[in-house]
Amino acid sequence: MKSRILATAGALVLASATITGCAAGSGGGGDADTLTFMFRGNDAEKAAYTDAIKQFEKDNDVKVKVIMTTPDEYSTKLKAAITGKQIPDVFYIDPGSVQAYVRSGIIKDITDKVEETVDLDNVWEYGVDSYRFDGKLMGQGAIYAMPKDIGPFSFGYNKTMFEAAGIPLPDKDKPYSWDEFIDVAKKLTLDTNGDGTLDQWGTGLNVQWNLQSFVWSNGGDWLNEDRTKVTVDTPEFAEALQFFADMSNVAKVTPSTTDAQTLDTYQRWMQGQIGFFPVGPWDVPTYEKLDFEWDLIPYPVGSTGETASWIGTLGIAVSESSKNPDLATELAIYLSTDETAQQALVDAGVQIPNLKDMADEWVASSTLPPSNKQEFLDVANDYGRALPGGNTYSAEWYDELWKNIQPVLDGKQTAAEYLSDVQPRMQELLDKANAEAGIG
Ligand code: CA
């Protein structure tokens, strides 16, 4: 599941060892008549971009050289380009890189052009705000990139499995409480052929991508408001992590460690063996082909009574050293907000529209699953939050939580014990990141 998410709008970029990737397109390179656009993606995305870029070339009498890498290679290849002073005019960045790139003068402040040419009321606020930086904090101030997309991380259920078990379908407008969720998950955990071993399970979630929802809806969080203190050692956080671990060890509504080794829960969900599983927009083209019916609901709610989830995003930034900064900025804006370019990406099934009016139209008119597409928009508009590691100068402090969490998931250590143990290590790494960023 990790590699599936990293391949998409979502997550922090991890470096990989190899530098390959393919260059395509035409043009001389490095001069004012040519723009270079570097991105990571798959063939469907490349195809969707190709027509849009052709149109941009025609409209602006410019050549755009396109460099596509695989998701795993991107970070390494971009770093190599920066080191070698061959920075593409326009390129993808994740929110976690913005501060460092602004401080080292790599990306350009594009606020003026964006405000002049874009109706920002019609673009997801989260998408634009993810690339704002005021010199101290992310989320406010000048705009350093436009969103390539936003990826609201939603929750799905196997409707066919519910019907077979004779369980009332979840209410899309009224999330389960944690107790109700466990109760339903138990009813879905079944030995359907009576041979003494389980054939289907209520759920099976990856802690790194699903814990956020449980913590936030229980009133916990990773950081205080000014992002100077790590707050994982609170009762609300501990209760959420304990609940997460207890799904496996106490309620036993997930595949056992042994079961998970033979086939991971992503594969089991795809085979119709899992009741509840997360769904991002990037999953939809694959899940459209599943041979069971599924739909979206809000994540179950903890003590706050409010559902919660995260939104991923990738941005499109402009190089400060571009020889053609105006056109480069126009290309970034075009790829983010031009209706034709957006439609091509939406038709390729890889993302939800960046423009709110297009998204409403998509919800109303598309007949493909999920039928409750509105849930994606609700995450985007109402209650989705940034992943905690993306808002700070470095995500090392955030990654530290996952490193030694396994004993908690295995029921060998309590969540409260682990969290009070890991908090000082996380705090030290956060202090280091904040010192590097000049925040005290
Ligand atoms: Ca069985």
C-alpha cells in the first residue's frame, strides 16, 4: 500500500537510488524559446498532458520539452538537476519542499501572476494554501506553486459484502462511532465456507496512512498550533493509537500477521475479502474494474464526533533561474487551472478537478463508481487536513513515529508507553528542523 500511495498525489517524496527516466518532446533546451517541464507520473498522465501542452505551445509560440520520471525516481532526478544547475523551468514539488526551495532561491514567487489571472475562489483553497509561505510558516503568504492536484483520502466499503452478510449499509451522512465500527467489522469477519479459517475481514488498515483520521477525530494532533511542540504524548493521541492496534489484537477484525504475509490487505480488498478500506482519487481507475460494488463514506468518529482525514497534494513550481519566467509561470497556471487541461486529467481518471465548478459538474454527471463522489469533495472542502510532516522544514520528526511502532501494533507495548517514549526523540528532530528554518 505504501508504494501505491507514493505513486500518487499524496505523500512525501522519498529519494531512490537510481537516476534514469526518459526525456521526450522537442526543442533545443536552455533558451528563451523553450520551456522544460519535469514531472512524475504514469503513461495515462503523460498522455493527458500531451494534448494540453500541444495547445499551450500553439497558443504561446513556444516549445515545451517534457521530462517524465517514475514517482520513485523523481526526487533524485530533481536534486541532480538542481545540483547540476539544469533546473527545469516548470516542475512538480511537494509541500514539504517549499520552505527549503524558497530559502535556497530555487523556486519563484508567482503570487502576482496567479492573482492577476486566476479566479482563486474557484480553486480548492487547500491546494493553493499548501504552497503559500510567508518566510516563517507554511499555509500563508506568497504563492510558490499552483496545485497539480489534491488527493482527498477517503474511506470505502464493500457494498456487496454488506448485502451478502445482511447488514444495513453505512449512512454516508452519519459516520459510525468507533464502537459501531467495530461492531459492524466483527459481523463482516467471517468464515464463509465453514472450513474453520476466516475468508473475509472487517478491515485492514496501514497505520502510516490511516492513523491520522483516528487521532484527529479523537481530538489529538501531532503538533501544537505554532508547530514548535510535538504533542503525540497526549491521552487523546494514545487512545486513538490504542484503538487502532486493538482492531487487530482485541477485536480481531483484521487479517492476522500470518494472513497479511500471504496477501496484503490491498490485494485482499481488491479480491473482495475486506469490508472497509481507504480510497484515494488515484485508486478509482483501478477500483472501477473490481467485481463487487463499493462506495465512499466518512471515516468513523472518535470522541469529537467529527470525522477527519488528510489530503495529499503535488504542486507545480517555476524555477527562479528560468530564462523565460513569464511563460513558465503561465505554463504552471495553465496546467493547474486550464479547463481543457483539467478535463484531460480528469478523463484519464487520475484526479479530481482542481476547479470547484468542474468538480461539482463531475459529481453530478459521472456515472462511474463511486456513486458518493461528493465525499471526496467534502474531504477537500470541509475537513481534510495536510499530513503533519508536510508543514515543517523537514519531516524527519514525523517519520520517527513509525520507525518503532510495530510492538504497539502487535500488542506487545501499550500506545501510551510508546508515545511517551518516542515524543522526546520526535521533539529533538522537530527542534532541529525549526532551527534550520530559523524558527525558535
Ligand atoms: Ca473459510
